[in-house]
Amino acid sequence: MKKRQIRFILALTFLSFLIWIAGEFLIGEIFNNYAFSVIWAVLCLVGCCAYSLWKCPREPEQDEDEINQKGDQ
């Protein structure tokens, strides 16, 4: 893994953690409901994974190999 990939993963993890904790705090103060808490945790996890797959920096040599393989077929 390259440095920028590791920085992206660490930054995304930290930001996701902050958003999740802020949501948990608000849910606890406003709703005080376990179901909302579970739904919020699942949404945070799915959102983090989806964003990571969508925006994660890729290694350029892998992208070129994939393009060349598609062109050969």
C-alpha cells in the first residue's frame, strides 16, 4: 500500500468514528432508543464502506493493467 492510501483509510476511519459518536450522542439525548442506535451504526458502517470503495485511491499500475486486459479480450 502506498502512503496516500494509508492516509485515506486512516482519515476516513477517524471521520467515520467522529460522525458515528456524534450521532450516538444525539440519539441518546433526543430519542434514547436502542433501535435508532443500531440503525445508525449500520448506516455508518455501510456508508463508510461504500464511500471507501467509491473514492479509495488506486495504484496506477493496476489500473493500466486492467485497461490492457480489457483491450486484449
